[in-house]
Amino acid sequence: MTALRPERESDTSYGQQSYGVPGAFEDWPAGGEYGASQRPEAQPQPEPYAPQPESYAQQPEPYGSQPEPYAPQSEPYASQPEPYAPQPESYSASYEPLPDGSLPGESYLPPVDEETVALRIPDPPPAGGDAVSGSPAPSAARRAGSSPGGRAARRKAAKRRHGRHGGAPETGQAQEEAREKRRAPQSRVEARRQARARKPSPAVVASRAIGEVFITTGVLMLLFVTYQLWWTNVRAHAQAGSEASSLQNDWASGKRNPGAFEPGQGFAILHIPKLDVVVPIAEGTSNKGVLDRGMVGHYAEGALKTAMPGDKSGNFGLAGHRNTHGEPFRYINKLSPGDPIVVETQDEYYVYKMSSILPVTSPSNTSVLNPVPTGSGFTEPGRYITLTTCTPEFTSKYRMIVWGKMVEERPRSKGKPDALVS
């Protein structure tokens, strides 16, 4: 550190003398170089760069709090110390950091130019930089976490951390691809070896094939269930409705006459008001020709042949689906004794009252269709009706039986019976 100069007797501080004052440059050497040995009244200097306890008090205020540096003043600097001469690189390293993180001397005035000692206006310091050297403040750089090594090194470090444009870090796959591009060209043997390593093993291929089979099977089963539970009902309801309308039109026009009917031919309409069921009755009980079309079938073949509603005595037996294909008998288990069951023909209305139910029986129990059905509670011949369907729902393991007894026969000419009007 350069020692402070004593003030001249002319009460003018160093650096503020006027060129007109006599003897202003008497003590300067002829070559213009400034040395400590040529200074008038040179004083011994302290140990270079040694920390002084009172040095902080002697230092001027930071650059920002001083008036315009080196500007002409109304009064000379009475106690302004001599500007500091350029210091070696180890200058800042010999001091301990201040409490705010900066080093002593960071806010000093600019050093004296090495080529001349004439007064000059210093360049404005960069924003956030050192007022003396013009470089960014070391404490600010440390607080900002900048990488050492200059701008190029910091830019490369940022690219490695966050990609080229500072975005999100590269994923593992992107990093692997970048490494693959940087590798040296591989030989043919190495390329084949890596190709074999990437090729899936037979076990993996087999597991994939089995998984695809299971998925395909599941999709097909789902489609089949949708077809059975939804589409068959839609189609059966349409077919049954069309058959009922055709049958009523024929009755109105007189095209059909009572008598024998062909298998699959509709001849009557079944009404169950409690269940809101209106479905055609066709001859026979075949699935394809009658039941799957949404109609109920009349037992009229072989040993299972039963009476017709117009017969004076006998059991009128009907069969129908409980699930799918229109499911006309799905809720017959909800019928109670006394609920009406009406059969409408071309000339008559036949009204039955539900009398009893058999929840479960074997499919081979044909005695339920006898003229006097077994298990129905009837003990003598009469005019009965028997409804048969599968149970439990969505299976055909057992049969459910519902019986009824005729209570009214009403000609169509007299209008609908009370069971259909109310």
C-alpha cells in the first residue's frame, strides 16, 4: 500500500494543484516516472499488504456515496488520500472478507494510470461490478452460484445440466442415444451381437402371443354377452311386435279362421297385465321357429300335446324364455294368486286367475302338463293354463311352473274384459 502524501503548504491537495502555481512540478522527475524515492518528504512505508487495524477507517466511502469522482470541486480535497497505485494479484487474497462477503478495497477509486499521473475522469463501472477494476463483484458471483472458468465454461456446464436451451434435463433414453452417437463405429460382429441382444427371447415371444390370445378371447366373450343380453332382446321384441300386429290385422280383415295351425304360426295373444306383457302365441315350442323370435309356444306335439283354450276341458300349456330373446316370462315368479292371465283369440277372450306356483322342478317332469296337473292343487278336470320357463335366471338347469284356472270366457263382440280395461 502506498503511504499517504503530506499536504503542501499551499493548502492544495495532491492532484488538485493548478498549473499556474509556482513550483507545482518542481519535485517530478524529468522522465515523468513517479517513484517513492523521488517524492518530497518521503516517509517509510509499512509492510506491504499487511492488514492495518485502522485501514478501514482511512478508506474512502464506496463509490456510490461519493460525489462525482475527480470532478472539479469548489474546495480542494483537504484530507483526500493519494489514489492507490496498482496492486499485484495477491492484493485481494491477503485480506479477510468483510461481513457482507466483499473484500477490502473493492469499492476504492480507480487506480492511477501507469502511463501518466494527469487527472482523468474514470469510466462508469458496470452494473453490479467492481468500482475499481470494472469486473463483476466476487461476492455477487459467489452468491449467484456462477461457475468458475469464464462465460464459455459456465455455458458448457449449463448445457450439461439442462440441455442446450436450458430446458428440462435429458431423459435416460435421450442420454443413451447421445452416448450411442458419440461412440466409435462398431464392427460387423459387434453389430450382430447387439442385434441379437435386442431381439426378444422365445419366452418373451410366447408370453406375448398368449397375452394376445387372452385379450382376443376376452373381447369375443364380451361381444357374445352383449349380443345375448341386449341384441337378442332388441331383435325378438321387434319380431314379436310385428307378428302381433300382423295377427290383429288378419283378424280384422277376416283372413284367418279358427282351426288347426301350422308349427310356428301365431294364433293368439297372451296378456299378463301385472307384468305388462303382451306377446303372440305360436304353435310349437321350437327355439328357432318360435321361442327365439320373442313369442311363447304352445305344447302341441307328441306326448306333450295339450288342449286349446276353446276346449271344454283340458290344460293349455305354454313355454317361453325367462332371459334373452325377448324374455316374456322373466318375472312370472312375481305373480300372486288371483292375478289375471288373458288369452286373446280371433273370436274370444279367455280370462284365467293365477292359482299356484312351483318354483323349481326337473325339466323331465312332464306331469305338470297333464289335464289335471300334478302339484297344482287341482283335483278334478277343468279348464287350466300352465306357464313353464327356465330357472334360475340365465340358466336352463331347472323349470319354474305357474298354474291358473279359467274364470271367464268373453266374446270379442262384447269388448275387452275388465282385466284388460282396468
